[in-house]
Amino acid sequence: MNQRPRRNRASSAIRQLVRETTVRPSDFIFPLFLVDGNNIEIPIHSMPGIARYSEDIVLKQIEECLALGIRSFVLFPAVEDSLKDKEATYAMRSDNFYLRAIRSIKQRFPEVCLMSDVAMDPYSSDGHDGYVEDGRIVNDKTLPILGRMAMHQAEAGIDIIGPSDMMDGRVGHIRQALDVAGFTDTAIMSYTAKYASAFYGPFRDALDSAPKFGDKKTYQMDPANKREALIEARLDEAEGADYLMVKPALCYLDVIQTLRQSTSLPISAYNVSGEYAMLKAASEKGWINYDRAMPEMLLSIKRAGADIILTYFAKEFAQMYCEGRIEY
Ligand code: PBG
């Protein structure tokens, strides 16, 4: 035999030399759920290890994560039902707890990269990402709301605006609103190919944000479609997105790979709540080796072509990484 591929697998040191992909804590954006109040920590049952935190506890979380090498975070607000309405007006109150938390995180840890969520659903009495009229999600009436939401977040100090709503034209609209207001350095990470997925269930529990009627299929993408992701990617890039995201990650690795080949922008992937819950549940039952399966999942997302991973596994991975316990 002229070639024996096994020679390059002969020892751990050799395998490390020829390893094509790596995952490091600096690849992550860690999602954090925020609630109003003080000293509050409410576990999310369908996401073991993840909780909703008040601002003071979030600051401690961020401090711990920084020590582990995680420097980027995406923040989601869990808003009380009584504050929700059709126009998501709570998002535009400049003293709301979400914007207050952004300001205090930035003041305490100016070095962190903070990403926001721009969509109506956490603030909407309809539980939809867009403005609802006669049971329909109205695209163009949603855009100014998203633009105002983004401006408030930029003003509070957000580094990367994260439109997650899948309305047409939102990236361009937000970009223009930010530029006119002077926030030319605030970036946009567009949820470019966000699919109408069953894997968001635990997240909607966390925010209590499930749609009050119908589903999200008239705005989120059909899981059957891949070419359509290229249409979305072209539009987002032309409208001024700085990053493109694919969501969920694990059932859509082919979409990540396709976008990677068609754009030079950085690509992120959202390893969503249901993907986290599945692995946690199987490992709690003793059916899977968590310490090995978790890094393998994250590796697959990088190997498919993602530069950045939004994942609830971030902190646990970083702990294992710092202790030298990551084995692929
Ligand atoms: C909504 C939003 C969702 C997630 C992030 N932003 C849920 C949805 O579209 O219903 C899901 C994240 C996850 O499941 O981890 N704007």
C-alpha cells in the first residue's frame, strides 16, 4: 500500500497536528435571558443549566464567562404579559429593563461584544415577530417598529443588532435608521436563513413568547428549501448586513455550507434551544456521553463552515476547554 491514512491518526499528538477544524471559546456568542428585578434566577425546565437572570446576576454570569474566554453575548428579554401590546411599545421605553441592563453591562465590562434581538415577539401581545392586522402579519408596518427598536438598542450601547424576525427589507430599513441617527459603527447580524422550526420550543417557554394564534410559516422559511436561503443571503448582503446567520444549526448544516460558498461575509449559526434540550435530555437519561457528544456537535457546525456559533453550550464547553477536557 502506497497510502495508509491511518498513519495520520496514530497518536493524539499527530491527530492534533492534522486536525482541520477547532472550536474555541472565542467562537461563541452566549445567549442570556433577562428579567426585570433584582437577585432573580428562574431556571428554564426544558433547558437544564440555563436560567432567566436579573441584571445583577447577569453581570456575575458575564464575569464568569469572561474568565473562561467567552467575550460575546446575545441578550433576550423575558417581558411580563401585562407590558405586552400590539405595537411592542415596551421595547421603545428607554428605561425598560432590557436597555438598562445593556447600559450597565457596557459600563461594567466595556470590552464585551453585546448583540441584541430585534423582533416584536418578546413584546407583542400577539406573540408574533411582526405587526398583526386581521390575523395577518403585516410586513411594511413592522419595519418602522424594528427600526425604532434597533435605534434604542444602539443608543444603549449594543455592538451588533440582531434582527430575528424574517420580515422583508428589515436589514436595509434598520441600516438606514441607524446611519441617519449617527450609529454608523453599529453592526447588523441578520438572521438570514431562519427556518420555521420545531426546535424553538424551549426558547418560547423561556420567554413565554409562543404565537397566540397560527404559526410563523408566512415569514420564517420552509425547512424544505435551500435555494431560497441564497435569495435571502443576497438581499441581506445588498441591504448592508455585516454577518449572515443560519438557524437552527444542526438540521441545516447543508445550508451553512452553501452560504459559506456563496458569500465572503462571516457566517454564524444558531445552535437553538431544542438542539440543546435534546442532548441534555438524552445525557440525563444516560443514553449518550455528553462530554463527547457536545463538542462533536459544535465541531460539526464549524466544519460545515460557520465562523461563529450562538450556543447555550458555550459556558460548559469553555469550562471543559479551560480544564483541558475537550476530546473530539
Ligand atoms: C424570535 C426568536 C426565536 C429564537 C430567537 N429569536 C424563536 C422564534 O422564532 O419563535 C429561537 C432561539 C432558540 O430556540 O434557541 N424572534
